[in-house]
Amino acid sequence: MEKSTKIALVCAAGVIVLIIVISIVSRISMSWTGSNPDTIDKAGRILRAASQWSVTAEQDKNPVLALMHNTAAKTYVNALREMLPDAEIASALKVDAKDMLQKIEKMEQKIHRKIAAVAPALIPDAQFTGRTGWVP
């Protein structure tokens, strides 16, 4: 084998080893810091949206609109919890996502009771309505 061929093979092997080392270091650093900053930023935006919809639901006078806004808040919190584990949400965003979801679900129950009182015709007539919170 020629000397230039040997040098080319050694260089190619060196590049491959360098790529592997960079890949390993990258994976290790990601495990130390949690999710990447872009994911945390998106999670923060989802959390703000959930909070805004929840506040809107609390302020609504119309219980049907309140239910719609509360459902949006609940959806955002569930999406956030699908993106990141609760521990990482608490660490990165300083919010207890499970507690936030429980508060939103309690508000949902109140809204269901208001709807049942104001417009009983809107209560679903089904076998499992008690499990969905529609029992006044």
C-alpha cells in the first residue's frame, strides 16, 4: 500500500473517531442539562398559554365559554406534560404541572355545576356522565 493511501486511511479513521467522540460528549452533556434550551423555551410558551386560558376561564361570565377556555388550558397543560416529565417542568419552569392540572380540573367541575344549574338541557344524557363531572 502506498504511503499516501495509508495517510488517507489514518485521516479518515481520525475523522470518524472525532465524530464519535463529539457525539458521545453531546449526549452526555444533554443528559446533564436536561432537555435542550429550545424545548424548554417551547414548554414555557405552552405553560404561558395554559395560564392565560385558565385566567380567561375564571373571568368568563358565560359558563359555556368558561368551559371552552378551561378545556383549552387543560389541553395545554396535558401537552406540556407529554413534552417533559413533571420533575423537569418543576426544575426548568418552577411550576408544579400536576398541581396546575388539578386546579384546572377543579375549576372544570365548578363550571359543569354552573352549566347544569343554568342550562340543564346541555347536560349530556349518557351512561357515564358521572365520570365526566356532569353530575351537579
